[in-house]
Amino acid sequence: MQIYLLATNFLALAALILGLGSFSGGRRSWRLVPLFLLVISRSLSLIVYLSVSNSSDARLLGGLEVFSAFCLVWTLVDFPAAWPTPWPLLARVGVAGAIILVSLALIPGWPVPSPLHSLVIAVFSTPFILVSAGGVRWPHLAVPFILAFGNFLSLLDLTTPAWLIYLLAYVFFISAIHGESVLTFRQKYAERQQMAEALVQEAIDSSREQQRWLEVSEILNTIPNLNQSMEHIVRSMAQATHVDRSAIFILDAQGAGQARLATLYNPQRPLHLVRQAEVRFDLEHCPPLQRSIETQEPLLLPQQNINGLDSLYGLWREDRAGPTLIQPLVIKGRPVGALMLGNPVTSRPIRPSDMRLCRQLAPQIATMVEHRRRYQELEAEAEAMAETVQKKTQEPDRHLAILETISDGVVVSDASGRVQLVNQAAERILGKLRWELLDQPIGTIYGEIDSGEPIENLAAAFSRRNQPLPTFFESDERAIQGRLIPWRSPQGEWLGIIAIFRDVSREVKADRARNDFIAALSRELRAPLTAIKGYSDLIVHGEIDEYSPEQLQVQRIIHSSADQMAAVLDNAIQISAQNRHKVLPRFEEVQVAAIIEDALRDLASLVRLRELKLTQHIPADLPPVAADPKHLRQILDNLLSNACRFTPPGGKVALQVSVEMERAGNTFHPRLLLTVTDNGVGIPRSEQKRIFDAFYQLKSQRAAEQRGMGMGLAVVKDLVELHNGRVWVESVVGEGSTFYVSLPLTQEY
């Protein structure tokens, strides 16, 4: 007995070692569990036998023998991934029955001998082993038969022959596991052999495709000339891929969503498109082409999915459609066109190797398409330039004749600032002959047409604003009004300055008389207004004898009316000064918060008088702005006083300041945004554009205290535009108005 137990221990351990090599990793790794339990069972049997022998130990030895038999047949059953329908259920029932038999064999006093339990397990495991093996494997089937025979001898009390038969079962068990190890090794070797062959074949195919790519690339590089480059590409690609049609589409650089059919290869009907005859169309009319270009991914449409290609093939009047490949052409993330391969005649599918070839050649073709497009643009520019030169050579005197007949003086300088052109009107207005002015610095002319600021200051503002600048010269004898216009090429290159001016002496004399009258009237009215405002201010603040609330209210009305009248006089003087000529603002860094604080402090009496609620939102980190502080203060005063006067008692007026980013071309610039909102009477849509005109008043005004001279918003508009800004209004009648003022933070662009 001891020799039998030692031998089975060694055989079980050998089976476990073989199983580690066969079942480690993969789907069958679970079979190591019964092998490991078999080794433990045989070790426990030897330990129990070597301990004190009694009846309970004999029952335990019998139970371990039953469990060892269960582990043997459990290891040989390889549960496949998909069994026929009844076998999974039968396997669960069999395992449960075997566990019950093992448990019963361990119960003290159980009348059924343990060899009978092992015999039942061996017999009923045979069909499971046969089904899981997928055929007859004699080493696998021999194990349960030999176990059954050995247990049968044990039932006949032939213990020693039974042990020998058990040892033979273990030998066949090891042989079965070894056979599986050999089979597993052969399968892995075959798989690796197939993988190696596949890699070799893939390398061969890749080498062939690489050679094919090099050949086609070399063919594409042999372009006869740029005019025939597109035809050469589509012909070469069609011949290399053996397709029925090949075409190139080029995106229109000027029109978004526009494309054109550059060329088409059709062996039955060759088609050559010159630049003027290229077929143009909207991408949205061909969804497959649009989708491929937008996603920048190749699009393969098989025979059963050609919806949307009718319009594409219809560009060259093709009444059939077939399997089609659309390969986008992209340069540095920017699509420039698309290559199309199609089989509308033969309906052959597009091969994967052809798709890979198109993907590899796409950058090269995209570069050639871009070169062709730029060549066409240069060709068109050359034709336009030739046409322009021809017109200039045909009519060189026409423009000069026109300049000589106009009544405005015109002086043109070159990029270096030297005068190159002077017309007759300029000679008359300036009182100098043409030869005295030609080739002279433009500064000598500027001194004759402007007396406001030095030319250095005006030139600096000129370079910042890059727009026409007004000039005005006035003396006792004459007045000259003009404009300096920047002369640039279409590409933005500086070419010089154009000065246009006229003699406005007669108009200035008439304006001077009117403005002098307004100024004199303003001065005469300001003195009594100052006295009225001063005394009313003392009364309102309680510094003179006590007054009743009704009397104080009257004094507040007097004080507010005096403020309103002073504002009207300020606007009148401002408009009078601006009518003479546009005075450039004196830019400096201004703290907007401080100016707003002063404006709100002076507005407090009007707010209290009209019983309004004034709110403000000014960020603490508000940056300084380049502006004229006097102009900015007048803009705020006019907007806020208007909002208060047109808002009924109990209403709300809000001032909000923020910095917004505004797009100018391809860049963004920060701008100061002033917003004045009220819930007053509102402005009809039909009058919103006219309210910025001088002396314009709303037709809907009814209250006498709301009426003014219509100059406040006109002054705001003029001052804002002098700062390169914008002013606009949004309003709903009966709900209120919001005025917006947008100013650049700097005056450098």
C-alpha cells in the first residue's frame, strides 16, 4: 500500500508538471485546477496512511481515492467553447453527481464501498471524455476503462491487482496529457508557421506596392508642362489602377464651398478642359465629394451605395455610376482638391491596393494641383496686368485731362514724399506755378493747406488710422479745405500721398458769421446761467435760508434746467468748432473709471430731481484707454443726460463698462465698450439712424422738458468717430433704449 501511494504521488506530480507546459495560459488553463487537487489528494492519502491506522482512516483513504478518480477524469474532459445543446446541462449534472459521490464516500458508516463510487464516476465520465476530445483518443479513453476495471477488482477484494491497475491508469493518464502537450506544440508551431508565411507574403506585397508606388510617382514627375499636368496625372492614375474614369477636382480659393472639374480621363471620349472652360459647381450639390473633403478621409462607395454620385458623374454627362473612390488632396491640413477613381462601365470594385496607392500619392498630387492652381492665378494676373498696361498705354492722357478739368486742386507725391503731379486748380488755389511745386517735399504743400497741427503729428496720426485725414487752412484772405489720402497698391504697399483741396473762402465767411453769433450768444447766456446755477446750488444744499420742500423742489428744477441749458451751450460751441474743421483729438492714456466718477457726481442732482435709480458696473481691472479726456467726458455727459431726461420718474438708468475683443481681418483687438441703458420712452426703428443727425428731434417727444436742440447725439457721433470708434443704439418703443460706444484701447493700428 505504501509503495502504491508513493508511486501515485510521483505520477500525479509528473502529470502536474506536464500540465503546466500544456495548459498554462489560454482557454484551457482551468485544467490545472484538477491536476493540482490530484497532487494534494495523493499527498493526503500518503499522510493518512502513515498515521495511526483505524477504521475512520480507512474511510478517509477510500474517500480520497474517489476524489482522485474524479480529478483524473475531470482533467481529461476539455470543455469546448460551444458544445451541442444537451451536453452543457449533462456536464453540470455529472459534476454535481461526482461531488455528491465523493462526499458520501467520506461519511463514516456509509454502507456503499468507495470503489463502487469510483467505478460509477469512471463509467459515466467516458462519454464526456469522448465528446470533448472530438473523436477517439485511446489514451484518454483508456484511463476511465482501466479505473473502472481496477475498482471492479477492489470490489472483489483483489487489492494488490487493483493497485497495479490503478498505477497503469496513472501511466495512461500521463500519456494522455503528454499527447495533448505534443498536439498543443504542433498546433502552436503550425500557427507560427502560418503567421511567418503571412508576414513574408505581407512583406512581398508591401514591397510590390512600394515598387508600384515608386514607378507611378516617377511617372507623375515626368510632367511635360504645367498646362498638361492635370491630364498627365489622371491618365497615369487610370492606367496604373485600371479604372474606367479618373478625374481631379480643385477647390476654388476665392469662393467658399465652390469647386471645379479640372480634368477627366475617359479613354472612350478624351476631354481636355482649358481654364476658361472648367466646370464649376457647389460642393453641397455633391454630398460624397463634400463629405470626403470636409473629413479629409478617403471615401469608398461600392456598387450598392452610389447615392449622390449622379450629380458628380453628370458633370461630364455620364449617365452611369459605379464603384467610386474619392481621395482628398490636402497640404498641411488645408484641402486643395480631390482625386476620383471610378468604374461606371465595368462596375469592378476598387481594390484595397489601389486605395493605398492613392493615399500614398495624395501628397504628391496635392502639391502638383496647388502648383497648377497658382500657375493659373499668376497667368490670370499676368493677363490682367497686360490688359491694364495696354489700357494705360492706349489712354495715357485721359486721366490727366480729367484732372486738369476738375475744380479741386490735386497734388500727388511718390513713396519718398516728392511731388510728382499737380493740376491747374492746384496752381490757382496755391498761387504757385507747376514747376515750382514738382519734385518738392509734400511738406511744402501741406503748409499751404493746413494750419492746425505740425505735419509730423498729422503724419503720425495718418500712419495709425490709414484713412483720409482732413486738413484746413485759414488766413485773413482765404480758406482752404482738403484731405490727405493714402495711396497704396492692392497689396498694401505704400506708394505715396494724394492731396485734394478746394478754396472755401466764401463758405467760411458765411459760417464764421453764424458761428460768431452762436459763440457770442453762448457767452452772453453763460454768465446769467452761472449765477442762476450757483444760487440754486446754495439753496438746494441748505446754505441759504430754510425753504419748504415745495420750494426746494422748484429750486432743483431751476438747477437742473440750468445744467441742461449749459449742456446745450457746450454742444453748440462744440458743433460750431467742428463746423470750422475736424480737430484731431489729443490722445493720452486715460483712466476711464475716474472720468466716469466725475461725470456721475455732476449728474447726481439731475438723477435726484427726476427720482431715478442710477446703477453702474465698472470692472476694477479696467485698463487705460488712449483717448482725449475732454472728448470722452463730453460723450459720457451727453449719453447719460439724454438717458435721464427721456426716462420717466421712478425709472432706471444703467452704465456698464467692459473690454471686448473685436475681429479686424485675421486678428482680434481689445476695445472699450460703454453701454448706457434706460427704460424710458424708447426710439422708433424708423428714427434710430436719424437721431445722430445734428438738430434732429424725435417726432414722438411730447413733454416740453424733454425737448432739446438735437445736438447732443450728433456731438457724440462726431467725437466717437474721431477716436476711430463706433456708436449705435438698440431700442424698443415703450421699453427703453441702449446706447453702445466702442472705442479702441490704443490708436496704433
